[in-house]
Amino acid sequence: MRGVHTLAEIQSQPQIWRDATRIFEEQSDALSKLWQTQHFDRVIFTGCGSTHYLSQLGASLFRGAVDAPVWAFPASEIVLFPDSTLNAYANSLLITISRSGSTTETLEALRLFKSRCCGTTLAISCYNDSPLVESAELSLVINSAREESIAQTRSFSAMAIMVQALAGLFGGEDTRVLAQLPAIGERLLNDHDALARQLGEDPTIERFFFLGSQHLYPLACEAMLKMKEMSLAYSEAFHTLEFRHGPMSMVNEQTLVTGLITESSAQHEIAVLEQMKAQGARILAISEHPIDALADDEIVALEIGLPLWARPIAYLPVLQLLAYYRAMANKQNPDRPANLDAVVVVDNLV
Ligand code: F1P
């Protein structure tokens, strides 16, 4: 039956998040010791597709938490331009992220790092027996997050928990607060399924824009990618205030503009949503608290109540459901998206 795996995988996330937090806590002492003793002078995140967005999330969270410079590159940029991406630093940490652990560019980025840089390699994956995990010195692996479906849903969020946990740990925070995420995920999946379905199945909506700032921009990108991969619907992601600088010309009455609101910049982000509403768009705002100014629009108030570094992944379940319901309404099979493979293996890359 179409979509059966995708829906089950989205709904099973709270259980998988439990596994992820447990696996992280088992290794947190060793990781903390590594961070304290190594004094890394640079951190590089890399991945492809969804896991490139996870790299961007990691870089954004790390920038607020650690002193070292932090970069995120799509693995292909490292492979094609190693001189400018892997230039000399004394002691770097490379964090490679890949659901499969078998993506050609990510494997090649790891190989290049090892041959050119001094430092340590850490893989985040869902396959413990993959070439990536076997080649990296350290790994955080959530085998239970593997999927039947091609598009990443629970694998993405489980690996995101590892990324968030690393940022928390290296920033000196108590990562045990992440144990609250599964219960929060359960509540969000239950409370917002009906809204995601209503918007996803609404035939008057033809274009989807996802806007976010800082840590939430990579989540907006992932929501955009899920919408494209699963449903083949028109979808784009932008930094929230960037939307005014050209992309807003695509807004019309058949547009849903989804704003992932960051509390500290809420006033400015809400102003963008109000402007798009005046241009005819439908508005969905996802924020920590209800937004009075958008009381007539669709609002998901998350009420996560966790520190900022622990929150980003809670924005995703309602957006995954939105993509799933749009895929079903578009008569697509989100388990097996058109023209997409679970792993991209490229010949003759090196
Ligand atoms: C990366 C990836 C996915 C994408 C598609 C192709 O895979 O780009 O993000 O959805 O399935 O592969 P991986 O390196 O995380 O396994």
C-alpha cells in the first residue's frame, strides 16, 4: 500500500529518539573527554542531501557553543575542492553524517580528510557495518532508525539528536534533558496530524515555501526536500528575511508560507509572514509559543520548554506529515519517490 512505510516511520520517531538519546549517553563520557583533551582548532561537518542539512544544523549549533571555527560543506565540495575546504589546521575534528554510510562523496570526503589533515574523524550513521563507520575513528550509530522508505524521516531526526547532543555536550550543557524529546515528539505527532493533513490535502495550495533563521534554516531546507522528494510539489526554502529579497515575487493565493520562528528574532520573522499574508499567501507558523499577531492563521505552538540547542528537531514532525499527506493527495508513493535512490553511488568520482 502506498506510503505505509513512510507513515509508520514518521510515527515511530519517539521510540527511535529514545534509542538515540540512550546511545548518546552511553558514549558521552568518552566524547566529553575527547573534546576536553584534544583542543580541536576547527570542526568540519559534512554530508549529502538531508545529511548536508544536518551538517548545517550541526555547524549552526556548534557556532553558538564552542570556540573553534566550525564549517559545514556538502561532501561533494570537499571532494571537488579539497585545497580550499581541507586547508591546513593543526588538529581538526571531522564529523561525517550519512544514513547509509555508503554515499560515495561522503566516503571520499572522509578519505581526503585522513590523507590531508591532522585530527579525528567521527561518523554519525544508521548502519554500523557501513564503510563510513568502519573508516571513521569514532561513531554514533542508531541502527534502529533505518528505514524501508527512501526519503529520510526518522533517520534524519535520530541523527539530528546526535548532532544536537554533541553541541550540548561540547558546549558544557547537561545533555540528559534530551530524554524529554520522545514525549514531546509523541504529543506533537498526535496534536498536529489533523492540521498537517488538512493543509497537505488542500488542492488550493500549489506552492510551499519554508522559512527559517539560524538553527532553523537547515530544518526549513529539510522540510523543503521532504516535500520535493515525497510529493513532487513545488517547494523552496529560504532564510526568513532573505525571502523579501526576490523570492517573495513567487507568492500568490495558491501559496503556503511556513515560518519556523526563532524566539529571539520572532518580531522580525513574523513581520515577513504578515507581509506575505498581505500578498495573498496562506500562513503556517511553527513557534515555541502562540503568536497573537497571527491569531487568524495556522499556528503550531510547540511548547518544548527545552534549551535552544535541544529544540530544533521538534519543528520537524508536523512538516514531515505535511509532505506525506501532500504526497498521498498527489497520488505519489512517498515510500518510493520518483527518480530517487536511497544511496547515491557515483562511479569515477576520483
Ligand atoms: C544522502 C542522500 C539522501 C537523499 C537520497 C539520496 O544519503 O542524499 O539525503 O534523501 O536518499 O541520498 P546518506 O549519505 O545520508 O545515506
